[in-house]
Amino acid sequence: MTLLQYTTVSKQLEQLHRLASVHITGAKRTAPTAALEIITGIVPLAVHIKREAMAACFCLKANFQ
């Protein structure tokens, strides 16, 4: 996957994440994404991806020891 494709997919996922937050809360489209994530208790997508990557690395490291 090229950097351009990764960036496009990343932006699309962020938009979907935001849209879900807006619909869950019933907020207006102009509401800040960070506020919606706090209200819903949804972890920001970038944080979730990093958390999953770190967990996978930990499992791999534990299996090789």
C-alpha cells in the first residue's frame, strides 16, 4: 500500500469515526470531534491503532522468549 493510499484510507476512517460519533450523540455537524469522543467514550482512532499495534508487538515478543 502506497503512502497516498494509506493517507486516503486513514482520512476515510477518521470521517466514518466522526460520523458515528455525531449520530450516536445526536450533536450538530459543527461539534468538535474531540468533544464527541469524550462524550461517547470512544477512543480516538489513532490511539486505538497504536494500542493494538503495541499489544501485538508485546505478544510477538512474549512468544519468542
